[in-house]
Amino acid sequence: MSDPFITRCFQPRQSLLYSYSYSYLKKTLMLLTLLSLSPLFTFASTHQPPTQMTLNNAQYGINLEGYPYPYPVHFLPLSIQQQSLKMAYMYVKANNPNGHTVLLMHGKNFNGMYFKQVIAHLSQAGFNVLVPDQIGFGKSSKPAHFQYTFQQLAQNTKTLLDTLHIKKTMVLGHSLGGMLATRFALMYPNTTTKLILENPLGLEDWKTVVPYPQGGVDYWYKIELAKTPEKIKKYQINNYYQGHWKPEYQPYVDIITSFMDSPDYPRYAWNSALTYDMLYTQPVVYEFKNLTMPTLLIIGQSDKTAHGKERITPKIAKTMGNYAALGKKTAKVIPNATLVELDNVGHLPHIQAFERFMPALLNFIQEK
């Protein structure tokens, strides 16, 4: 039975213009309808399919909405700096707890998920493991305006510990997290039983040799907006892995590029720029001598990471980020320090050389 509406609209006419048969017009109308609904047939659209490398070819929001972490994620509400924010964290309790907790603090270009292998082994060894995403990172809030200081982030973390009724903890910080872990230990020495610094930033004061960029935070914001997956991967290859790439490193590129097409990406970039300013202007190197707890330095000897190398001469840049020398120097300054040096390892020992990193960590934290 024919459709009355279609029949009325397409009655045969004498003119050649309307000489199409009813059946042909109906098929044509159905075809156009189907095409208009197809994502491959879009009128007046300039959007192009994203080309960046992503996890499972998926796109995520700037708070990694929908991205699965290796353990359940919880959120701590924070009312700070005249706004309400959420701090994401994983709290993994050991099946056979030994009574100790290890707090893991992530680096600048990372979030808590990259500790997944460390979490598993610590938990198996009887340690409860707490892994927050700091404000501005991972699944935590990316505020439009925020005064980033290591003190503020340390205070947020202490609030989390208090909420979970954790009175004592060992603290491990990697990269930027090493600077935060140092600040936390200085602020809360009675909470921090042991401190572990894994290739931490801040073993030198970059602002003594690198000029503050023209425009300050706006400079770093432009740098962030100009990043691409290819640039980030190249940076990691050269700075983290000494030019040697493995497929298993790809997720650590994907995790910070999978939301570059998000309309909120500028807000993520702004937060990243603010944290660059924090690590540049708030050194901890002058206070290492004030650390009172046993401290372990795990240092990949091939690491050359330093902030601001691109803004100085190659000659001066070569003097920065010499972790083989910086590790030894720092171990002499910290009163109760142990130094573990990992040859042929760069900025990410727990990723690049887990089989050497984990025994060093366990030996230290299990020591009475």
C-alpha cells in the first residue's frame, strides 16, 4: 500500500520536470534520508576525523572520563581557593596487610595509572597503596583558575590521608612528584616515615641559569597548545628512553594525547602551564638538608631531564640534567640518604627497568 503523503507530494505531472515515476522518487527520497543520517555523508561540515594516536582509538575528556584505571577510582571533594574541586585517587588495600602504607606521587606528564605495576607488587608484599591524581592531573579537576604551589598540593594530599585515617605513610615521588614528595615530607615529617625519590625534578635550581620566559605562564600555555602526539612521543623517546622506543611505552603517550580534540583542551593546557611555572619558581634543592626521615634516591643514570633547556645555549644546556652527578650530590646533602644508581636507565626507572627498580624499592621499605 502506498503512502498517502508521498502520493500527494509526487503526483505525476504533464511537465518533463515531474515525469519521474512514483516508485523512483520514493526510492530516491529513502536513499537521501539514509545518506543524511550517515556520518560519512555530512553537509556543510568542516570537521575532520582526529588523526592523533589514542588508546584503543578512543577519545576522552580532559578528566579522562571513560578511561579505565587499573584499580577503582574514588573522589575526594575539596573546597579550596573559593571553588569546589574533586581529587581522584586509588586506594588499594593489601589482602594480607603488614600495617604500612605507601603513598605514590606522579610526575608532570603523567597520572596515577602509570604506577599500576608498582601498585600490584607493593600490594602483594603487604602494603596498602594510596595513589592520588593531583589537582590539574589525570581524573582530578582542571580548574579555570588556580594558584599552584607545592604547599597547596601537599596540603590537599594530607587532607586525603586524614580523610582515610592514615596517620603514617611512606612517600614515593617520581619526577615532579619528587619535588612534591620532598615538600610533603618537609611539611609533615611526623607523617612521613620514609621518603623515596625516583629521578625527581628539582635536584638543581634551573632559574639560576635559565631566564624566566617572556610572558611567563602565557609562554608555557602557547607551548602546550602547540603540542602534538608526534612531538610528545619524540620528546619521550629522547628524554625518557635514550632514543630506544618499545611498543609498551605507547600508552604513556596516548594517555596525555587522547583528549587533544576535546573542546576543553585549552583548560587542560592552562593548568599544565601553571604547573610549569610552579616547578620553575619553587625549588626544593635548598631544603634537602632539612629532611629527617630515611630517604632513598633511585636514579636512572642516563637521565638528562631539565626544565628550560630550549631557552639557553647548547653549551649551558649540556651542564643541566646530569642525573649521574646530581644523584651523588643530593645523597651527600640529605642526612640519612641511600643512593641506588641504575645504569643505562633514563627518567622512568619503574617503567624502563622495573626488574631493577622494584627490588631496590622493596629492600628499602621492608628494612626495619
